[in-house]
Amino acid sequence: MANFSLVPEPTFKAKVDIPVPGKKAQKLEFTFKWRGLDEFRAFMDNLGNYDDDTAVVLEIVTGWELSDAYTPENVEKLVKNYIGSAGAILNAYLRENAAARVGN
């Protein structure tokens, strides 16, 4: 019997390469919100309507492996201190969703 459920878990984890100036990117694990097809399309359609990169990250991420608490303030600190981190997080989210689609 296959270990498969027609109802996915509400979250999934994925490693993200966070760019660090002058060093190699650091791999951090994030917990992402799962969205079904209709919710995913709505998110993509509204992507340009978020106030800033922090809002986008907060919309797709529910947690991370850092010792710093996952809070809106700390997400903003990450996004502002590591330029490109929001894009890397969003790209990982999109990649994981695309990979899930290819697998199905």
C-alpha cells in the first residue's frame, strides 16, 4: 500500500540558500504553507499587491530552523540584512510547488 494521502499536510519543509555577502550562501530550512491549486493561483495573481518583501515571506512561511524566534520583526530583519533572501525564499517555495506538480 502506498504511503500517500489525498489530503496533503498543511505545511512542508524545504532548504533555502540564503545569500550572504562575501561568503557562500547559507542553507536554512523553512516551513512553508501548503496551498491547493486555486489558493496557489490566487497567491500568484496577488503577488504584486504585497506591501513589501517581508509581507510576501510572512504569507508563505510559518517557521524556520534559526534559534531566533520566527516573528514578523525577525523576518523583516532577515529580509533587510540579507538582500536577496526574500527572493531566494520565494523561489524555493515556487520550486517546491512546481516539483510537487511534476511529481503528480
